[in-house]
Amino acid sequence: MRSHVALALSAATLAVVVGGCGAAQSVADTANAVADTATTVQVCTDALSRASQVFDVTSPERAVDSAHAAAASLGELAASAADTTVTQAVSALAATLRDVTVDDLVGRPAAWLATKADQVAALTSACAP
């Protein structure tokens, strides 16, 4: 009789432990989703802030240097994004800034600004809930 009671208690304990593990996993999954969302919000905020940086219009060379510096920081930021769509949008914007030349800013500023605006719009869209 004692072995039946012990077996029943062991089975009940096992059921509670297994059920608790499932609940713990659910809580962990929810916490990870919240953390990923917080990371995405932070990445989007930082990326849009860097994208709106005003470059020195009096010196195309300094503007290009600033764009390249912003591209480097955006590249690092893209690596920390949890959402692949946001990562791709940040990376595309970083590429636009990394590839800019003095000739782009002097000879074709409207075309370059249009490309940058398209990348910022894509990032804004990727960041929208």
C-alpha cells in the first residue's frame, strides 16, 4: 500500500514539475519576445536618429566623412537588431551612407538625397509595428 501511495505521489510530483517546466518555458519565451521588441525599438530609435543627422553642407569632404562614420555605427547597430527586416533596412541605409562620395554630394546631391530618403522611409516602415 505504501508503494502505491509513494508511486502516486511521485507521479503527481512529476506532473507538477513537468507542467511547471512548460509554464517556465512559456514565461521565458514571453520574456525573450519582450526583450527582442525592446531591442528592436532601441535599434530603430538609434538608427533613425543617426539617419537624420545633418551633414556639413559647407564642406563636402566633412559631409562624406560624417556619412562614413554614421555608416560604420549603423553597421554595428544592424548587427544588434533582433528583427531581420529591421536589420536589412539599417544595413541598406548604412550602405547608402558608406558608398557616398564627394562627387555624389557635389555633382548629384538630389539623387543621393533621394536614395537616402528612400532608405530612411524603408527603415521607418520596417520599424512600424
